[in-house]
Amino acid sequence: AAGALPSKSGGGGGGGGGGQMSMEEYKASQAAKKAQQAAKPKPKASGEMTMEEYKADQVAKKAARAAAPKAVMERKPVPQELPEESAVPKEEPKEEPKEDPAPAAEAEKDWEGAVDKKEETEAKEEKEETKARGAEAEDIVEEEEEEDDAADDAAPPGAYLQKGQRVSVSAEAYGDWNKVKAFTPPVHEKTEEQTARILKVLSQSFLFNALETDSLNILVLAMVEKLAKSGERLITEGADGEVMYVIEKGVVDCKKMLSGEEKVVKTCREGDFFGELTLLYNCPRAASVDAQEDVTLWQLDRETFNHIVRDASMRKRQQHEDFLKDVVILKNLGDYERSQLADALQKQTVQKGEHVITQGEEGSKFYLVEEGELAAMKSTEGDPEREVKSYKMGDYFGELALINEVTRQASVVARTDVKLLWIDRRGFTSLLGDLQADMETLAAQYAP
């Protein structure tokens, strides 16, 4: 079939005159076939090549001839028959090029170039889209920042305002609406008899007895009388609070939930106060308080307490709490009990050589050594006084007379200038009653 084009399944590259094709020819022929298949737009109807296939086949044959041995290259081209659908003008014989790139490699290069171009175009479009989204996001952020800036000076939320004075004490919020305002204490007029009653109660409370006269007068006018029946709950643990109470008459029980059960942790009587922790620390109620009997109370609001009492009380409490943490006998006290003891402690300064307590007298106070040194001196019948124990910062004395309800068993004398903290019998029993057994064990070493 000298005048017919080979079919797609035929030799495809023009066999060499000396027999089978070389490996290079075979590879070139296979690459040409793949290029033909890739370029084919649709299946052939008659089994003959299209114009595109014909052209690709011609290029492949040229490549095969360029790669063939000299004997093969000398073979003259065989006249070919063009496909029916189009006529191809006869070509004049041309000088074979010495070297021609393989069409398969060129096709692959063109395909890779097209892919790279497509990827580059897609990347460019994505970059532009990202840039557009970024610009839009910046606009949104700027709008939000402008809104935030405007909100800084806006009025506080309704819930904040509804909570009243409690939230105004907090330093958590800022803005014109939270600036400190001039304090104007409330005034509830009282008779001379009521004023005298309140002053008497306040004088018995360490929280108020160090205040100056002007401050006391402000407190008296700000207080409101409150009467409660036996069994009435005055404060609920965990609740918010806006007032504290001073007891003029009656007894109340302070209760906490411990191991799932509500237990009495402190009993307050005339001259005592409760509810101050919430005002001092802006925290929920630390305990519940029930009236053990009918009681007469004086109620003080948060704002007046903060301006007149809180700052001085907080400084005093912190100093006492820091000291109490280093007292060995008190190491097992909880935070609540320690804070209660810190509130109840009174200060006393003693000069070197002075007696704090004297052997044989009635005892009504328990002492803690805040600073300085003291000595316990004991005498027996016919014998001179001798030292039985010494005290330094963090030590305590005077507990035996309160535990055993006896007279002082020794004298305590200051060796240096001394600063003491003390609590009376009632406070000792109420706040330190659980430690009495430990104190008795340690006191077996001496009998002050």
C-alpha cells in the first residue's frame, strides 16, 4: 500500500529500510501517537486521519528520521495520500534539518506553560480578591473601633445602674459616668436619747471607737434603726449587700454552710457588728445571720461606710491578718475566722519595765505580741519572783485565766518597748474557742 496513509494502529512512523525500528525511533513514534490522540477533536467516522492528525504525523516522521541511523535517513520519502475532507498541496523536497526538537517535548512544554500561565492568572485573581476582602475587613475594624471609642463615654448598661451603690464602689469600669463624686452623707434626724444610745454602742465597737468626733456624728445621723423578731433572717450567705448592722440590743447567730449543713460560726451581742465584709471587699455575703431573739439594730449604708470607715478599717485589718498568719497557734484558722479575729483585735503599747498583767489579779484579756519582748515572772510562797517563760513577736499569753476562769498565775513584764494586740474574754471564747484544747496542752510547760 504505497500510496495510502498508515492507520492509527499501523506502523505510524515509516519503518526503516533495513528492518525493525531502533529504540529511538520507537520512542519517537509512540510520543507522536500520544500527541495525535491528544490533538484529536473527535472520533473519526471513516477510519481515516483528520488534517490535524496528518500534520502531527508528518512532524513525527520528520523527528523519527532525524533520530534514525544514516542508512535509514537516506531513504526517500514515500508519496502520501491526503485525507478526503481536504487537499494538501504537494510539498517540494526540502533539505532535512540536522536537528529538530521532539514534538512530544514541545507539546509537553506548551502544556506546562499553559498550566503555569493558568495558575499565575488564578493566583493573581485570588490575590486581588484577598486584597479586596482585606480592605473590606479593615473598613469593618475601623467602624468597630470608632464604635468602641464612642462607647467609652457612653452611659453604663441598665443592669449596672440598677445595682446602685454596690457597683459604684468597684474600680472595674471607666468613663465619665464612673467618676468619683462628692460625698453627701444621708441625714436621719434623731432625738438626744437615740443619739446617746448609738454613741454608746459605737464606743464598744473597735471598728468605730477610734474615729474622731466629727466622723462619729456623721455616722450617727446616717444610721437607721431596724427592729427584728426572733428567728428573722437578716442576711443570707452569698447574696449581695448594701448595708451593715451594729447591735444595740439582743443576740444574733452567724451561720455558714459547712459540709452541706448550716452551722453557727459566731454569735454577736450588744456592741458587735456584722455585714461589714461585703462593704469592705465589695463581695457577696460571707455568712447568713439570724436573730436569736428580738433585736434592736442600727443600719449603716454602703456609701457612708466607705467614706468614713472603710479605708481606715481595711488598713488595720490587712496589718492584723498579715501578723496573724505568722502566729503558730492560729495557723489552722480559715480565712473567714482570721478576718473576724483581725477585726476584733485592739492595739496596746507598753513601755519597757511596765507590767502588762499581774499575778493574782482577775484576767479578762488575751494578748498577742506584735513587736518587742516580754517575760513571764512567777513567785511562790517564800520564794523570790523568777522567770518562767519569755515572749517575742508572734507569741501569746493570758489564755489560761480565760480558759480556766482563774486569776492570773504569773506576771508579764515588758523587757523592751512593746506593741500588743488583745481581745476580750467574749471575743476569745467566740473566735478562738476551738483552739482552747491546743492552748491548754502547750500551757502545761508553764502557768502564767
